[in-house]
Amino acid sequence: MSARPAKHSLTLRGHRTSVSLEEPFWNGFRALATARGMGLNELAAEIDVGRDEDVGLASAIRLAVLRFYQENR
């Protein structure tokens, strides 16, 4: 497993964007989306709307994944 970020495309409210995350965070992001019954694009859009303007989307996703695992251990 590579520690280097992998870039994936997402669609947020009709607009394409790329997000780079390390594979463990992609796996956690998928697990979070599954647990919430959402698709990745839908979850990313929700995280995007809720993040502070000075926090990048990739960082906001990492924090959401971290919270998910902290709350479910």
C-alpha cells in the first residue's frame, strides 16, 4: 500500500473536481459513505458545504474519516 496520495475525480453539485488522499483515507471515505448510505459524491458535497473556507476539501474528508473511526471504535 502506497503512502502517496492518489487522485480521484468527484462531482460536487454538478462540478467535477479532483481530490488527492492516501489509500487508507480513500478506504475510510468509502466506509463512511457506505455506513451513511450515501455515494462518494453525495458525501463529498455534504463535507464540502460544512467545511470552513480555510480548510481544503481533502483535509475536511480526512477529518470526517478520522471522526468516523473515533466514534465507531
